[in-house]
Amino acid sequence: MTVPAGRITEVLWGDAPPAGPAENVATLVSRLRRALGDGVIQGGRPGYRLGAAPAVRVDLDEASRWSTEAARRLAAATRAHDLLRAGLVLEDEPGADWAQPAREEQASQLREVRLLLAGAWLGTGVPAGAEAVAAAAVAADPYDDRSRRALMRAHAAAGEPARALASYAGLRELLAAELGADPAPETQDLHLAILRKGEPPRPWRRPRARCRPAAQWRARASTRWRVGPRP
């Protein structure tokens, strides 16, 4: 966007512009070009504009592009989730052995999309959405550590650490009973982090000194360290 020289003059000097404002603006632009490079500011005395990337990168423009891209990707992931969840893969061949690899591929893709969505919802501050898709992933494969971690994070982000810990306990009991195994180290670390965060802080207290009145100390000393002949 080209900014007219008159607007630049107004911003720089307000109601008290110098004599020859266009020449002064041109001088300032020339100094900037020498300091920053010719590609940073483009245009001439009628108006100036910032150069294009990679010479110039503006935070607002970058944020706008990433926001649009994030919305596009989230919409695409949501659409993929809906299609996979609908069970469109060989729906009319429920018992065909030859279709099993396709069903397994469908389940794998659906899990990945659900985990992607759970992370996206958590990243945008919508733990309820993350809970829904992560819970569906756990229901589809109760043994999957990644799905369980996504659900634990969603519960913790929703302010429900007890549910996160209960989910971990369910996985641990299931793996122990069915496979004789423990949750993955990453899942154990997450469980410990949630557990520690949920513990109320223990106030530090200075140990109390066992003080006795001076008279009591003198009485004890007189009985224990009495000097003189024994009776």
C-alpha cells in the first residue's frame, strides 16, 4: 500500500510541517535506504511503500497469512475427520478379508486426524473440542498411548486434572491386565506432571524451637549438674 507524501508529513510533523515537506520526507527516505537497503522502501516523492518479502517482513502481514492458513488447514482436517468417521471405506463389504488393509489404513488416518484436531483445539484454547476428538480416539483404540496423552492434556486444559489422572489409571490397568506392560515413558511423564501440578503447595514452616522458661532451665541445671559432695 502506497502512503502519500502528504500523509507522511502529517504523521511526522502534525500541524507544524517544515518548509519544503516533500523534500524533507525524501531526505529521510534516502537516509533509511542507505541504512537498510534499497529494497526496503519503494516509490518516490508522490508516495512511498514498504518493499516486498524477503526484503521486508511485517508482523501483521505474517500473522494474517498464518491465521488464514491455520483456518484452512483446520477446515481441511475437520472435513477429513468427518469423511473418515463416516466409514466410507468399503462399507458394503463388512466381512471381506481383502478389505482389511483398507480398513486398517482408514483407522490409522482417522487416529492421526483426531490427534491433529485435538492439538489444534488445545492450541486455540478450546479444550472441549480437544476432549471430544481425543475421547473418540481413545474409544477407537484404548491401548494407544498417543490418544490417551491427548485426552489427558485436554482434561488438564479444561481444569479437570482428576479426569486426566483417571484416564491414565485406566490405561495403566488395561495394559497391565491385557499385555503385562506399562504406559509409554512419555505418558508416565505427563501423568507425573499433571499430578504435581494438581498438588496444593505445601507451605514452608520454620521448625519450632523447644523453648523452656529460664526458671525451668535453672532448675534442671541445678539438679543435673549440682556441684558438691554427695549426701
